[in-house]
Amino acid sequence: MFNRTRIALACALASLSLSQAYASEQSDAKGFVEDSSLNVLLRNAYFNRDYKNHTNDAKVWGQGFIGTFESGFTQGTVGFGVDAYGLLGIKLDSGRGRNYGAFFDTDSDGHPVDDTSEAGGVVKMRISNTVLRYGNQFPSLPVLAYDDSRLLPQSFTGTLVTSKEIEGLELNAGRFTADSPMGDSSRDPNRLKSIDVIGGTYAVNDALSVAAYHSDVEDTFKKYYGNVNFTQVLSDDQALNFDFNIYRTDYDDNSTAALDFGGDGNNDSNTLWSLAAKYSVGAHAFIIAHQRSSGDAGYAYDYGDGGSTIYVANSYYSDFNLKDEQSWQVSYELDFAEYGIAGLSYKTAYVRGSNIDAGGEQDGTEREFFNQVKYVVQDGSLKDLSLKLRNSIYRADRDVGPNLNEIRAFVEYPLEIF
């Protein structure tokens, strides 16, 4: 585990060479009020998960309001500011008792609440291109990534320093001590002890970028992450992209996360990696990917490190991250802009996982057929209004998981107040 002293040292090292900075954001600060903004995102979300055994189905519909205020920084060598957010989710329908906890929590009687709300804020300080934030935040890092895939987003409470002193290089270091999950207005219902994070990304050039991160969730696990992304432009309308992601997880002894993913609680570890190749030509893109999980347990996440902490290729409804699992993906993407419908896109994917150690007599398998269509209004009074519909058809062996069909529908409209 690394402590606050090490985090402070890392941040100091990140900003040592100010003479190499490509530009100073703080020197261009216009002021606390002059650079401030207030936005509200209206999100209408429908979720339907139909388990084929006809039990425990989930069906819920809600209206969300996500308000965010960001101040500018005061002028001077050191700039100060504040950010704040307010969340409100209103239940429109819970499918006659088929509530889904990631949308709405339940009351003391076990009934879904009619609404949920949360508010939070951040104080921030900036020197040159280095920003320190403390408070309630939405971190989006490969080893600590908040989940925003339902009605209202997940949030974390803690400190995060982000430094961009050298062109192409971003460094992050932080410590968080509370986790507020989706659908729950409590500040820390899961009683997160702490998670420390450190790492960064570097754009070597226009074609190549790399990343490396580390995290430590106290009494749960330590994670290491690496990424290499390379794009080869073949012509004006053709390109080939390779994306490699890898996680190494060392579980603490008797970690619940390890036990939930097939470990025995004794020095368990996991390595999860994926390699995706994407060929783009005009409006079309074709992807193939291979993903592999190995070790004493599967890959666990959302145990204090956020519900989106799985930056790998084969993550859809299923993440294909079980013990010893190997999976292949073939997928296709289409951008309708070249056919006169700007803002409309479509994606379909098929993923099959095998060799799963699920505790049965034979290795298990799972498979998913995924489809998504999205449209964003490009102009007019409804500019930026987006509509997204996604569907997953999932089938698996009995030891692996229940068969299901899932539909998610989102309508979002951003409002810029000032």
C-alpha cells in the first residue's frame, strides 16, 4: 500500500519541470465567475432484464436530472475554485414490483423508493497545469472508474491530483475513502476503507499512446493496469487500430472479491488481458478481439474501485472475465453520416467465452449477441438530444449464469444554463 506521503511525492515529481510545460492553463485563467458553467442533463432511462427462468426479472423506468456546476479558477499563480453537482431520480414505473437496485434503492419495508437524490461538491486548486481536487467526484481512470450506465452516476469522495505539465503526458494520483453507488443516496453504504490510485497516460505521437496505473483497495486487492494503443492510417478513409489492455490483480487474503470469483482466499491472483484489431473503411468498421483470464480467480471489479473499471475489449452485458475464461469477439460498426444521416450509428457484436472454471464437472461456456443503435440530433432546437437503444441476448451454461434478454433505452437532453 502506498500512503499519502507517496502520493504527494508523485504529484510533486509530476510538476517539477514547469519549464517544459507546453502552456499554462492557470496563466490564462479568466476568473472564478467568468469561467464558470452550469449544465443540466435530462436523462430518461428504461431497463428491462428478462431472465428466461421467469424469476427475479427486473423492469424499471425513471427520469433523471443531473446538474453540474463548475467554477473557473481565480487569477494569480495559484487558482482556486469549486465544483458542485445535484442528482435527482424519479421513479416512473417499477414493473409491478420488479425493481432494479441500480436505479432505485428499497425502503425499510423492501419497497422501491419513489425518488432518490444526492448532492456533492469539490474544492479545487490549480498551479500551472496541475489541479488538485478534494470532495465528491466522478473519477474516470482504468483502475478507478465511476459507473454511469443506469439512471444516475456513481460518485466517490476523496482527493485527486491531475497533472498535464508536459505535452501529451497526463499523470494522476489520489486517495478516496467513500463510494456512493448508483441508485443509493447514501454517501458510503459499502463502507469503503480506502483506495489509492496512481498512474498516467502518454501520447507518444499521433499514432501511439501508452498507459500504466496502479490501485490499492484496502483489504480487498491491488491492481496493475497497462495499455498500448496504435493506429496505422492506410489512406484517406482507411485505418487499422490495435488496442491492448491488461490487468494484474493480487487479492488480499480472504478477500470477498476473490471468493466471489472462484478463489480460495489464499494469495489469489488474476491476469486479464485483451487485444482488439479494428479495420475502418469509410462508414464501416470491423473488429475482432481475443480476451483471456488466468490465475487463481476471475477478474473482480466494483469492490471499491467503481462499476466501470474494466477497460477490456469484450465487456458488454457480460464482461467475459471469469476464472480461466477465454473469449473471442467479432463486431461491426456503421456510421450513417456518409449516407446522409449524420448522428446515427449502429454497432453489433457477438462474443463467445469458453474454458470457464465455474466449479462444475466440465468447463463452462457463455455467449452474447449485442446490438446498439444511437442517434444524436445535429442541429435545430433539439440539438444534442440523443436516443440510444441497446439489446443483449445472453446464454450460458447453468454453472456460469442465468440466461437472459436485456433491453436498455436512454433519451438524454443536455441543457446549458450558462
